[in-house]
Amino acid sequence: MSIEMLSTQDALERIKASTQGGQQVLGVDGFKIVPEGYIGLLDLILDLSVHPISPQAAESAALQFVEANARDGVMWEIVIGRPTIR
């Protein structure tokens, strides 16, 4: 399975677009880029799929998470799927 790595700005745009497109952010994963590839950072995992949450609340939580944890050398994967509640 391949991972689409996004810059912080691209991740924020993807999060906003998901809600506008009728989908929902289910999770956010942060990765540190290293010469050998990438390392998943356990402190940069946000799982929004465990409990029912509205697409708007998921968008807000994901945006806040990415903005609060943005730093040099970190790329993001945004997991998008069907809304858990409407």
C-alpha cells in the first residue's frame, strides 16, 4: 500500500476539500522524512474513526491537529472516507 505524503498546506487543503466533497476525515498520520525514506511518528496519529463524529467536527479536529503539529520535515497522510454520522 502506498502512502500519499502531503505538505502541511496540502494536508490542510485536502481536509477542507473532503468535507466540501461530502466525505469525512477519518484519520491523520504524521511522518518524518529521513534520507532512507520516512518514519511514522506515534505522537502524530489522530484517529477520528473510532467514535461517531460529524464531518464538520472531524474537519475541525483534523485542521487543529495538523496546525498544532506542523514543523519542518513532517509530511502528512489524510485518511478520508464515508461520514460516520450525518
